[in-house]
Amino acid sequence: MSALLQRVRGLRGSMPGGSVGARLAVMAITNAVGTGAFLAVSVPFVTRSVGLTAGNLGLGLTLSAVISLGTAIPIGHLADRIGPKKVLVGVNLWRCACFLVYPFVQNLWQFLTLLCVLGVADKAASPMEQALVGQAVATEERVRVIALLRSIRNVGFTVGALVGGLGLMIDTRPGYAAILLVNAAAFAVSATLASRLPLLNEVGKSLRKRFSAKVLKDGSFLAFTGINAVLTMHMTLLSIGIPLWIVGHTKVSPAVISPLVAVNTVLAVVLQMRASRGTDTIAGAARALLWAGASLAVCSLLLTAAPKLPVVLAVGVLLLAIIALTGGELWQSAGGWGGSYLLAVPGQEGVYLSVFWLGVAIQQIAAPLLISLVVTVGATGWIALAALFAASGLAAPAIGRWAQAQMDRRADDPSLVEAR
């Protein structure tokens, strides 16, 4: 650990956030490698070693997601009381403990119980990490740092998948168990690093005892969260929609899916920080979401053309669709980060960011059904989806102006913070 931190210190000044940014980067890649390794073996472990069905797996994941939705706001409140750093350390230790138990699961009820326990804190990590970045780095650098961490995580997921491949090659319960324990160790290391992270400030500490968060009455923030959630459907579009469309509705071989995903990953790693430029204002964040909606609409419309074309031309159109999807992903991520920081009430960042990520979590539950329906309907479905993306993007500037007006009124009359 000490050698790792010395290397981190050597990175001072070479990345956003300096040495603190470097420490956050180590945390990000550690988590991503562990998670990537786990995702590679999770289904084979559950189905082959534990002997459960795909339906059992789906039930467990659904229960875990529902529980995570119910705990997001209380954990956000806790972060506003004691700070996101302490909460993130606790969340990572909680996940570490769950994955230490995971290899010993023997039946359905143990599996369901474990996933429900894991769900209590699992989805809290993302808002706590974002809130921690807000306290650990300068205001003008926080979106760039988050963008860097996202790029690093994409690399880490790839490395982790390769590590998980070792477990798949061994294809025994002990081999799978070893990979699960790698994930547990990754969470333990991340908790240790988070506990030692220096903070620049603890925004709103003096406000925590006076004000209770009223995020669910904050219209502009909820509207921003809603359109951001719609635009995050690019994740499901990449993982489910485009593969299903290629396999079931085009003449293109399924073998092209993997290279298309690789193009998305490479572009996301290379361009994420560049896409984050200018999103440190409400107008800039809203503009990024506008471009995200337009880009995802173009992607959806391009997909309607693929079934009608010869294979070579269809592959070209699919490549353009992936590029458009990646643009939407990059702009949505940057605009979402910038806007969620700026619209959160000082001292209530924990609960505000938890609600913001709650929108993403709801999308992850609902989007697979919606995207599957779009694929089933065909061209009309893709056109309707394009219209939804475009409308969400076009709404962003108006929501941004609404939010800016609210912020201006609060600046003129600080008593409005409590009313909000």
C-alpha cells in the first residue's frame, strides 16, 4: 500500500486534482477491476456452481435493485450528517463483507438473502463517490476528475474481465470463489484509500443541523434528474438494444457486436475528459444534455436503416450508430455530473446526488423492457425512441434556465434555501 501511495504522489500535477485526483484514480481502477472480474464469472458461478436458474438470478437482482431504491435517500441523508467520505468507507466495507460470504452460497434462499443485504448499500457507492470528489478537489476541477475516473473505470472493467476469464478457464467452484474474493479485496483496498483521502472542504457542514433536505419538492432538480435518466438509456441501448436488433433484424453476423462495443469503449476512454469541457455551468451542463439527446436520436434513426441494407453498408451504418451513441453517452455523462453538482443545495449534496443517481437506477430497471419493446415493434419503435431522446435533450436548456432562476433568487434571499 505504501509503495502504491508513493507512486500516486509522483503523479501530482499530471492529472486533474493533482495527488488527490491520482488517489481517486487508484480507487476507481481498483473497484473497476474487481467488479469487472466479478461480472465475468457471476452468471456461471450462480448457474453452474450453485445450481440456480436464470430466473432465480433475475429475481435476486430485481429484489436487490428494489431494496437499493428504498435505501438511497436515507443513505444520502446520512452522508449529509456525517460526510460522504465516512459513508463511502462504510459502503465499501459492507460490499467487501458480502463478497467474502458470496463463495459460500449453496441454495436459492442464501443467494436471495445475500443479494438483498448487498442491495442495502450497493447502489449508494456512485453518489457517495461523486459527493466525495466534490469535497476532495477544487470546484473548477471536479467534473474533469469525474470524467477521468469514468475513463479509468472503463479500462479497469476490461482488465477485470480478463482476470475473470481465468476463473472461467478453470471452471470450478474454487476458481470462481477466488475471483469473488478478488472483488472483496478490491472493496477493502478502496475503503482503506477512501479513509485516508484528504478533503479540501466539507460544504454545508454548518447547515446540516438546521435544514432538512427537501429534494423531492425541488422541481427543477427533479426535472433535470428525469431527463438525465432518460438519456442514460444509452447503456441499455448498447448492451441490449443494438445486439438484439443486429441478431433479429439485420443480415449482419452477430460477430460484429463485439468490435462495435470495443469501438464504444475506446472512444469513451479517449474522449470523456474532452466532452466534459464547459459543463461547469448550468447552461453548459444543459447544452451537453441537448447534444446528448440529439446524438442518441441520430443513433436510433440510423438503426432503422440497417435491416434494409446489404451487409457491408449495414455494418457501416451500425458503426455510425455506435459513434453517435458514444457521443450521446459522453455528453450525457458530462452534463449530468456538472448539473447535479451545481443544482444540489449546499449541505445537502449527499441526498441530492443520491436522488440524482436514483433516477439512473430506475432507468436501469425500466429500460430493458422499453428497449426490448422498441426492438419488437421495429422501425416505428426506433423513431418513437428517437423522438423521446430529442425531446429530453430539447427540454434541457429550459430546465437549466428554470434552475438558474431559482439559484439567483436564493442568492438574493438566503431564507429561500430552507423553503426549498
